[in-house]
Amino acid sequence: MPGKTILILGAGRDQLFLIKTAKKLGMNVIAVDKNKEAKGAELADKFINTSTRNVAGISEALSNLGYSGMQIDGVITMGSDIPEVVAEISQSLNLPSLSMESASSAKNKYKMKQRFQLGGVSTAKFMLLSETTELKDAFSILGEKLVIKPLDQAGSRGVYLLRENTPNIYQLFDDAKRYSSNAKVLAEEYIEGPQISTEHILFEGKLYTPGFADRNYENMQLFLPQIIENGGWVPSLFENLRHKIEAEIKKVAKALDLNNCVIKGDIVVKDGKPIIIEIAARLSGGDFSESLVPIGLGINYVETALNIAVGVYPDLNKLKPNRNLTVANRYFYAPQGKLKRIIGIENILSKPWIHKVQMWIKPGDVLGKINSHSMRSGVFVVSGKSRTEVQKRINYVYRSVKFHMD
């Protein structure tokens, strides 16, 4: 790994752990971000200040920095749903990657669901909608509750849970359509049940599952019709379904022609059966691969993803857990208005079971309604011996930290 050069698309908070891990492995890091003040910019060896979607601009900047295709060993991202960009840049540099067709299917949710259907993957019923007038048929075919979402967005932007009597339903539809690059919306049958996040390493046709966490939607009613997740749990309560989930993900990989990559799975459980909501061909952002799995299980599979990206055979034994600690991450949600101050953080920072506290807002900020994951106010990570103990610690944090608004 020392001496290998990795191009990392993104240098924001979702990519910080990826950049730090690459540097820890002795890699030369070139980071790309449109925000010249991105936190990862100063950690990288070289920084390109442009959009991660600006393929021509990235190529030109690499040339200006003196990098030819032979001098870059891999391209990767984390927490940014741009598999088609990773594939395009990789291919332009003659590096191994997903095919453009596979990347497109992993990006476009309708194409993905079509591939699922053809590949026999267990998934929810779905339809492609263009106009609000098609909603009536969607409810008739998909059921009394359905989820609408843009075709190519992540982070819950434009994702809504609808009933036929949902207020402003046409406005919500138009909002989802506005986020979609081709002005169309995916409608899915809403399946009630606990949800699981998984992260798989697919290498040389074999599947490994270092990431396996329960998603937390206990405050979902506060945000409806928006669907906003509030963190997760490791270990999962559904370990008994691991083999069934892996069997479905193998079908996904075959259906989308994926190999030597990361597959991030979103899964719902109904009647003891896993149903694949969607996947992403990338590392997850947030604290799943950064905190929950490393702290809870002692696994840093971001290292494995970096190995694969630069063509180094990974040590797959490192994907085996070496401890079993209960870990959870949760988010802060400040109310709307102008933030005056935040109090109580000092009460929790000294606790040995607090692994991380970050605020993404500051006094003076004017805060709007939370309508996507990106608008959450901050995050914290706690651990303990059991879910009961960890839940008590979560409650303590929420009682301690308060937002005062003007």
C-alpha cells in the first residue's frame, strides 16, 4: 500500500474517514471537492477544487498536477452516490472498475429495480411515474401506502411516504420529480417492518458481510411524510437472517454485474423474509463504516475497499469480528429558527462511553425544516454492554444537550 496513489471523490465529512484510512495505510491521496474549505482538503496530499461530477475538470486538473493514468492506482468515494463518475474516471485512466452499464444500474433506481426483477431478487412492487395523474393507478396497484423517490438521489432527498389522503400530495410528487434528473419518479409498495443496513465486500466472486446493522426509525412520525432515519444499532437483532440476506445480495450482484466492489444494502424484513429496498455500489457515509462497525466489531473494512480499489490483494481475515460491543449512533435535530446557543455538550464529552460528538450548526445559523439527512444538526456515537445500557446513555445525551433559539 505505501506509494500507491488513490483519487478520492469528495473531501467533506462523509469522506474524512476514507482519507484518514488511506493516509494511515501510507497512500498518496488526491482529493476532489467543490468546497475549497472541505475538511479533507488539508489532509490530502493534493487537492482539486472542483465538483466530483466534473469529469473533464478533474482530468484536466490531474494533468496540470503532473499525473498521468499510469501514476494513479485507483478511484474511490464514500457516502456520495456517484458510481457512474467513479466508473468513467477509472476507465479514462485504464483502471479496473464497474462497467458504465453496471454503474448506471446502481445509480438509477428504476433501472436497478428492473434488474432486480429480472434477476429474481426479492423486492417491493414498483412503478415509474411521470405525472401526478398516475398516482391513482399507483395506489391501486401498489397498495394504500407507497413511497415515492427521485430516480438518482441519496440521503432521503425527495423521498416521501404517501397515502391517497396525504395533504399536499401533488406538491410532494412535484418535489420528488424536481430532484430527479429526468423528471420521473419511482413509486414503490411500502412494506412495514424492521429495516437493516448492510455493507458487503464482493471480491473475486465471493461475498463478505462486515457491516450488518439495524436501522432506527423510532422518531419517523415526527418527520412524515418525509422519511428520516435516526442512526442505527450494532449488533443487529436479525443475525439469523444473515445467510438469507447474503443470498439475495448475490442475486443483486449477478443482476447488476457487480464484482470487486462494495455493495451497500437497504433491507426490510417482512414475515421473517428479507426484501431488498435498494443498493448502492459504494461505501456508506455517516457512521456505519466509520464508527459502528470498527467500534462494535473491531473491523475497518474501508481498508479492504481501498486495497481493492488500488489493485492490492486484501487480507480478508481482517473482515472477521474480534469483539462484540453494542454501539449506536443518533442525530441531533435542532428546531427551526435562529440558533442562539447550544448547551450541555460539556456534560457528555467526559463520558468514557461517548466516542463521537459533532455539531454541524453554530450560533447565528438560521435553521429551516429538516427535509433530508443532510439537514440534521449533528451526531453522536455511544457504546455499552447491552442495548438497554446504550439506550439509557442515548437518553442521557438527549436530556443533556439543548438548543436555544432566538
